[in-house]
Amino acid sequence: MTGTVPEPGLLALAADGVMTGATSHYEKRLGDMAGVYRDDDAYRAALAEHGPDFLVYRVEEHRNAEGQGALIIGTSTLQPGRYGDEFAVTRGHLHAQADRAELYYCLSGTGVMLLETLDGRTEALPMGPGEAVHVPGHWVHRSVNVGTEPFVSLFCYGADAGQDYELIRAAGGMKSLVVADGPGGWSTRPNPDHLGYPAR
């Protein structure tokens, strides 16, 4: 064996997404979300009301090694909100190494994991505290907060996976939208702006 053996990491996870032992974090604010929501007028109204620094989601990560075999472990905290009839979402991605899987485990809140394949399959899996979604490789995925409290998930994926965020933007958004259904729940509907994903 060559190189330095990484040290184990002890992590403490709180229901609000704070992770003791995190080595990095990043935030996405309303000003970063241009083009994510189909209803641009609703997005601009939210931008005018809340300002560009309004927090949409925060990610905390623990990394202690890089490359094949290493893991990235983190929390994602997605604030509630509506943009027209769409619920608040993360930008979403396909892993740059498309065959890499990811696990999401809900710590608190109520959400949906929206998943799509490049050849057109789509799934919307509800998540509540104690429920997990295994995202296989080759699935585009995005978190959606369909509740009134922050939607907090623990995630874990291979450190060599990377993320391709451009794929969704170039396709005109994901194939499906998660929208309010009127009686207080959610449903999916086709995104008429979706152009299809390129083959990879």
C-alpha cells in the first residue's frame, strides 16, 4: 500500500442539517437560481420580495480523502418556498461519472426526490424523516421541498463522482415538474420546455 491512510471521521448530525465534523460548505441563494424555475415571472417576484441573498439551500460536506473508493458525506438543507406553482428545488445534477450512485436519507421535513434517466424514464419518490432514496448511477436527480419546514437530507456518494449541473439547464429543465395540486399536496406534470437530454 502506498500513500497516507486517511483518518476516520466522527460526524454528529442534527435535524436542522448542522453537521459537526464538516470540512466545507456552500450555499445557494435566490440570485443563484436564475433559470431553474419555469415561471420566470414568479421567480423575479420572489427576487424582488426577498432579495438575491435569500437562502434557498445550504450544503455541508465532510471529505477526508479524494479519488476512487473515498466517500463524500454531507447534509442538504432546502428551505420551503413556492415559485408559481412549483415547489423549491435544488439545482439538481447527474454525476460527471454517470455510473456513480448516491444515497439520500431524510433527517427532517417533507420532500420529494425527482429522478430522470437520459432516455426518458422519470420517478418522483416522497421522503419524510427516516426514509431514504437510493439514486442509482445514470439518474439525474434533484431534491424538492413540498412542506412548510426545511427539508434536510443526509447524503453520501463517491468522491470521484463529480456533478454535471449544465445538463439540466441545457435541456430546458428536468422533464417533470413537482407542483402544488390544490388540496395541499403535490403532483408531477410534464415540463413543456424540456428539450430532451443528450445521449452520453
